[in-house]
Amino acid sequence: MCTFIRSSFLDDFFRKGQWRAGTHHFHIYQYQSEYWNNNILFRDYLRNYPIVLIHQLKEDLAEKYHMDRLLYSSVKAPFIEAIINKAKNELKC
């Protein structure tokens, strides 16, 4: 089962699985929107600095918040925002 959720006019979201127990999450962003650019900045920063251990953070949070996806995401958000800000500062965006 796949569910379509319109979360904003810039971000369409598809989820496979039940609410809060989805196995796949797929976002669609408007090309070159702020959301699009932030995701590209985040991806490129992690590619350039593989020492940034997001996988360890995600594993730790998944273990701690395995029954609460919303809390997992909200706790992870400040880390992601910090990486995006670092990437913007490096590029002077």
C-alpha cells in the first residue's frame, strides 16, 4: 500500500506502509525551490565530508525512537539544519 500526502505546495510525499510504520518515504520537490536546494546542499556536503557520521546518528535515534517516527525526525532535524547552514556558509549562499 502506498499513500500520497501533500504536505505543502513545494513538497509531495509518498509513503509505503502504515502511518508511523512506513518502510519507504519518497519526497518530490519543485525543481530549484528552497527545499530542493537544501536537499542538494545536504547531499553534497555529506559526499564531500564523509566523516560526518549521520548514519550513526540515525541508527542511535532509530533504536531510541523506533516507535515514534515524528519524534525521531524532530530530534534529527537540528543536525540536518546545522549541516545545511555549514554548506551554505562554505558556498556563501
